[in-house]
Amino acid sequence: VHYLRGNYEEALRAYEREMAFVSSGDHALRERTQIELNAKVGTVYHRQGRADDAARHFERALKAFDARVARGADDPFTRYYIACVLALRGEHDRAVDSLQRAARSYPELTAARAVRDPDLASLRGLPAFEELLHVHV
């Protein structure tokens, strides 16, 4: 909520608290949550113009995600966050591909989120992205 309202410092504090909690134990979704939190922290830094900080968190998220996928632990929810990272990095084809893969499992949810998500703004107008929205909304 803080992020969507532009309250970036409060969003960072919330993400840092969540990261500390998840890192403190053997949480069942620990690895997945850490990927998503690195993606979220990176998006905040991106919005703040802190390119180096954003790039560092984006890279952590992407590297950990690729390692999970290589082990067969792919899931549509984390893939959605990775699509946001890729879109913000300007990797539009990879971002749309990631969204399409997420939509295979949860088409309506993926499209409903994507149509409103400011992190995917750079994809709007791309035929493959618009098709994903049109088919599933």
C-alpha cells in the first residue's frame, strides 16, 4: 500500500521488517519471499532514482529466481514479481514472457494485476502484453 501511494520510505521500512522476519527462521516460503522482497525493494529504489541500489536488488532477485527455476521450483506468483523487475530494467520481451507463464496458472489474477501495475507501464501498448490483458480480463 505504501509503495502504491508513493510513500517509498515507509515501504522500505515495511519491506526491511519483513525481510528481517523471514530471514530469522526456517520459514516454509523463505526463499520465495526473499526473491519477492528483493524485487519490491528494488522497485522502490528505482522509483527514488537510486539506480545502483535498484540494480543490486534486482540482480539478487533474478539470480535467486533463476536458481529456483533450475531446481524445478517455479511458481506464478514469484514469476509475476520477476516480470515487474524485467519491465523496469527495460527487458520487455522477457517481462512479457514471464507474465505469460504466470498467466498459464492464474490467468485472471495475472491480468487483473498487470492492467493496474505501475511497474508494468513500459509494457503497455506492446502487442503481446495487450493480448495477455485482452484474453484474460
